[in-house]
Amino acid sequence: MNTPILEVNNLSGGYGALQVIWNLNLTVRAGEIVCLIGANGAGKTTTLRLLSGLEKPMKGEIKFQGVTITSWLPARIARFGMTHVPEGRNLFGLMTVRENLEVGANCSPEAWQKKEETMDYVYNLFPILTERANQLAGTLSGGEQQMLAIARALMTRPSLLLVDEPSMGLAPAVVDNVFKALREVRENGVAIFLVEQDVRRSLKLAERGYVIENGHIVAQGTSAELMENEEVKRAYLAV
Amino acid sequence: MKKYSLKYILVAAAAILAVIFPFITGEYYRHLAILTLMYAVLALSWDFAARAELVSFAHTGFFGLGAYTSAVTFLKLDFPLYLSFTVAVLLTIVVAIALGYLTLRLSGIYFAIASLAFSEVLLVVALQLPKVTGGAMGISVPSLFGGMRVYCYGLILGILALAVVVSLYLERSHFHLAFSAMRTSPSVASVLGVNTVRYRLSSFTLSAIFSCLAGAFYVHYTTTTIPYEAFNLNIGVASMVMAVLGGLYSTVGPVLGAIVLKIIEEYMRVTIPYGYMIIYGLLLVAGILFLPKGLVGVQNKWKFLK
């Protein structure tokens, strides 16, 4: 339970000459949920893009399952067990729900072999997707799309899921469902690195958290500690 | 069940017609059919690249490369026909992988320009190596199967059948998933484990192989070619137009597009002596406007064909 699955050391990155992330250090241990919270534009999404290989880091090191993956291509990182659920869902809208899931399963031969088994698991996690299996992904509601995005990523059989803003644009009741599913995913042994603006909800779900401001980590600790942190209370919990 | 049976009957009828066609027609129609099948191979090969979101002008280059490699090895090295085709394909694979490795990281329009440059470079090479290629004077080979059109027809039909098999495999295997995902969003596909560069490279190479085969067939069939003809950009553009008008990302679409356009083109060439290309062009514009999904998109309107 306590072995770190993801270790990030002094990671800096951004877009072109524009540096967004400054000397980031963070750890995610196997089977835990860790959240990264912060305001709009603080660098949350950029952090995820650096981790999943979509952006090349300027410096620093990313170690995943004990292996340095700093300059790997995104596809290789995904096959190695770290899968990114992108912001705004980004489904393959003209493909059916089932085909979206199959794209995830196509990640590696092992994932493809266990496709039906994993599919049963994600349909169980999000029963609504069973009904929608042959529908085009673009015709799903916002909540269903978010569920499909998470389900699709799970089809790759990851050991760490990077989830970007799952609550974005969703009704609170739907967000509850999504968060409940994330908890269930964790109980099945998949670690989750969650990026969220909904700080209260994230801290309730996660074991630990990091607070990012202007590309710097400004606070970290267990969720209980962060809940009591005066700065966090003032800036994010509005109490 | 009934819905599918009509589709299979149509496919079977088309296949039977394709096989018996040269036996029930004269030389002129055989010749026309041979060129049509050759363009069907080209259009389908262009579509292979399009499926991986590549707009390629390199097909002209691979067509010419196939034509010249096969002609030169046949003439100067005395290779038998099958061996000269094989050498052309092998060289094409090497060139396609090398070119792909250099250019497939480019996206959209940049790749298109690089592929255009590739075709133009090969044209210049063919012109500048008169000792090997005959330069601007061109190259001549003995006629294929002693000019027996029925055999020529059989050969190009066989090449098309092979392309159709490859196309159906691409449509039904994991390639289909990866291609559709990449066309929607390459970056999302990549974080789900789709190695976009590898998929592009394989579709590009497959695509190059069939353009090369069409070119190799072409030079032996017409018995002579010059660089400006074998490396004519119109070949690549025509393949693109046929694939787009027939319906992209499908097997039936590009083949149907080639057949329909070739028939229309030939009919107008014969009936309208002057300026038939203007009308042909207008027809293409109308096609793109009214059939945005190509001829195969029409089946959505005529449900019984589905």
C-alpha cells in the first residue's frame, strides 16, 4: 500500500518558452487517491499533460512504477499503466460507446485479451453505459460522457488513472455518481491522481492532496490537514 | 437478415461481372476497364493513407517509382516480371518507411507539402539519370503478356482484389479502432495507448505498396513511359478525387468512385470534343457539394442498401 507508484521530482514545464510549472514534487502511492487542487490557470491540466507525455518537460524527472519515463511517448506511458482521462471528456463522438471502450482495450495485447472481462467491470461500474452501448458517443449526456471517458481509460487496465476535472459542467447529483465510481475504482486497486476545482468534494474523496498556485505547490498534506489549513479554507473552501 | 442479403447479392454480382467482363466485351472496353481497375487500386491506396489522417501527394511518387523500378530491372537486369514487381515493392517499402519516418511527425498541411516535394524530387531524379531511366526520352518495355488484354485485365483485377482484402482487414481489425480514434483526436488516442506514428507509418507504407503496384502494372501495360507521365501529379490528384467522391474510409467508396468517374470522364471525352474537362470539373464540384460523404453516403438515403 505504501510503495510510491508515481514520483515526480523537480518537474518544470510549459508551452514553448512559456513556463507554467515550476519545480513540482509529488508522490502517489499504489492504490490511493491524491488530488491536485487549485484555481483556473494554476497549472493543473498542464501537470497532467506533462505526466501523460503530451508535453515534454523542461526539466525534472517522472518515475512511474520505479522506471524513469520522463521523455516517453504518450502511447508508451499509457501501455505502461498510466492513463489520462482528458478534460472535457474528449470522446470519439462518431464512434459507438462500445467502440470507444474498444479503443481503450486496444492499448496493449494483454488489455485486448481481457477486453470482455474489463468491459463487464466498467458496465457494472456505470450501468447506464450498458444501455447506451450501441449509441454514438456524441449523443450521450454530459454525465454519461464523463462516465464513458473514465470507463474508456479503465479499459487500458491502468495502475494509475489521471483524471482531469471530472466534475466540469455536471449537475451535482451526477458528480456524486462519478465520484462514487472513482472511489470504487480505487477499491479495485487502481491509484487515482485527481485534478479538480471542486476542492471540498476532492478532499473528501482523496487521502492526500496538493495545492497548486501559479505553477508552484504551495501546500500539501492529508485531506484532513488541508481541510484545516487556514489558507485552503480561505481561498478554496470559502469559510 | 434480409437487409444484408441484398448487399451481398450486389457484391457477388459485381464480382462476377468483374471476372467475366473481358470475355463479353471488345478490346476498347477491355482497355477502359483495365485503366479503371488501375485507378481503383490507386484510389483505394490513397484512402489507406487518408484513414490515418494523411493527405498525401506522395502517391504520384510511388506510382512512378513502381513504374521505373519495375521497367529498369526488367530491361537492364533481365528480371522476370514477377521479380521486377517484387523488387519495386521492396524498394517502395524501404522508401516509404524512410520518408514516413522523416515526415509523419508533421501534421496536416505540412505533411501534404512534404509528400508533394517527394514526388517532384523523384521526377527530377528520373530526368537526371538518363543512363538508367532513359531521361526525358522515357523508357520502353515489351508489351505485357504479348499484348493479350485478357491476361492484363486478370493481373490488375488480382492486384485490386489484394487491395480490397487489405482494405477489409484494415476495416475489421484493431487498425479501424486506432484510425477512427486518431482522426477524432490524435492526442486523446495517444494517451489511450494508440501509437499514432506507428499506425500512420503502417498505413502509409501499405498505401505506397499499392500505388507502386499500379505504377509497375502501368508501365508494362502501356509499354512505354516518360518521367512527366509516370510522375504526373494528376495521378495522385485523380486518386484523391476518386476516393473523396466515392466515399472516404471505406472499401466500396474509392473503388466505386474510380469506376463512376472513369466512365463519366471517358463518356464525356468521346461525346464532347472540346472543353469536356470543364464539365467534368463542374460535376466534381456538384458531387462534393451534394454528396459530402461521397457516393457511399447515398446508401444512408436508400436504406435498403445498408
